[in-house]
Amino acid sequence: MSAEILNGTRLAQRIRSQIRKKLKKLKFTPGLAVIQVGDDPASTIYIKHKQRDCEKVHFHSEVHRLSSEITQQTLIQKVVELNTREDVHGILVQMPLPDTIDEQVVIDAIVPDKDVDGLTPFNLGNLFINREGVTPCTPTGIIKLIEFTEEPIEGKQAVCVGRSHLVGKPVGVMLLNRNATVTYCHSRTKNLAEVTKEADILVAAIGKPEFITADMVKPGATVIDVGINSVDNRLVGDVKFDEVKEVAGFITPVPGGVGPLTRAMLLENTLKLASR
Ligand code: NAP
């Protein structure tokens, strides 16, 4: 039987309407500031979507576009300036940054109270010790999608393929905090398919088009495809969707799966920070 497709677009719409309701209780407008360095076309599209989402929930949003020639110090000064702005509640530095800039040093400059993507060491530390806080948008969206299946997480075997700070590592910790038994896989993992085949919950955050094939998936598994890869002018995930959907129990599509949830979580985190 074919897997149930987890419609991220619809779930994100529902979350935005909940945000609009919660917003009525606030006496001011939440504000999100995005910094873009350079003019990477994919980043420009992602930022446009984020701004459109902000409009949909009546948040203030602003984009600071800086030259790709900018120095790390000047970029940090921009972050510091936004840190002090009362009308800005969330600061997002759109990745990737030019090779001349150390991304983590820039993230470190964001005050944790405005760290809308939960990537500062303070917020990641809180996640690590399972303390309430702001958690990274993509992993939080992944958890929402898994919870949407109404299948329990506790006691399940979860496998994360990918261990980036942005996705793989934090989503594994979030699953662990929900009492899954978590295995991380990465580029040095041996016998990858043997490991992924054990997964009740399989998260693919690799950045390699259609890397996860049906023979790597346990029948009935929940498969979350985080990948966004452009192949022949079309977007594909890290999972070979057409064949894996015949084996999995639940599966996210690309586009329309994790992406919309990432953006919805950006709004939720902005509201959370504004409400503090
Ligand atoms: P990343 O930083 O490049 O990390 C990729 C991970 O995949 C690394 O941990 C790497 O292992 C692992 N990997 C690479 N080749 C592998 C192989 N052959 N076998 C097993 N593991 C392998 O990427 P990322 O930032 O986590 O993003 C992953 C994908 O998700 C990308 O396509 C990105 O565009 C997408 N993404 C989507 C969203 C969204 O909202 N939908 C958000 C963020 C990212 P090593 O650590 O050993 O190198």
C-alpha cells in the first residue's frame, strides 16, 4: 500500500492561522529582520517566501542586503545593531555566507533572545539539556510533521542521515528528548542501508538527490525528506519519492513537505521571542 503523504503546505497554513489568533493578544507587532549577504538566487527566493509569510500573519519584516564583499566585522556590526532594536524580535542570517566569513562566529553575535533559528550555543545548549527554549526551525518543523502522523515517537528507532548543526544533529536530539532511540549516520557510516532499514522514523538531511532508495527503508516507516536539490530545473529531495512511497507508512514530498514547516516555525519562533 502506498504511504500517506504528509502535506506540509496545509499543516503550515493551519499553524499560521493559529499564530494570527495568538497575535490578537499581543499589543505590538512582532518584527523579523533577515540579513542576506550576496545575491545567491536560492537565498533570494527563500527570503521572499519568508517575507510573504510574515505579511500573511501581519508581522513586520525587513531584509538587510549586504554585498558579498563585506568583511566579517561589518556583518557582525549589523547583527549588533539589530540586537539593540526594540522593534526587531528575531534576527535571521540567511545561510550560506561567503567562504571568507565564519558562519558560527556570526551566529554567536546574535543575542540568544533574538536568535530566531535557535542556533546560538546558548539555545542549542538548552536543547541539549532538554530545557524549554527556542529550537532550530527546520528540526522543529520536522517534529511537527512526525507528530502530525499521530504515531508515538517514544520507544521508536529513529535514524538521522546527516549530522549538520542546522538539521541532522538537533533533530536527533529532539527525537531523543521525546524518548526515541536515535542513531546518526553520516558520510563515514558503514553499511548505511543496514542501519536505515531499522528505522521506524527516518530523517534524510544529506543534500544528495534521491539518495535514499526503497531498499533502504523499513516497510511502514515514517520518512522525512529534508533535502532540497535542484536537478534539471526541478526540485527533488534526498529520498527517491516515487519508489519509497510504495514502502513507507508516511512520507513528506519535496517541495511541500519540510520547507513550509521550516517557514512556519520561523513565524512561531518570532512570536515566541516577541512574547517574552
Ligand atoms: P550539510 O551541512 O551539507 O550536511 C549534510 C550531511 O549529510 C552531513 O552530515 C554529511 O556527513 C551527510 N552525508 C553526506 N554524504 C553522505 C553519504 N554519502 N552518506 C551518509 N551521509 C552523508 O547539509 P544540511 O544543511 O544539513 O542540509 C541537508 C539538506 O537539507 C540540503 O539539501 C539542504 O538544502 C536541505 N535543507 C532543507 C531545509 C528545509 O527547510 N527544507 C532546511 C535546511 C536544509 P558528514 O558530516 O560526514 O560530512
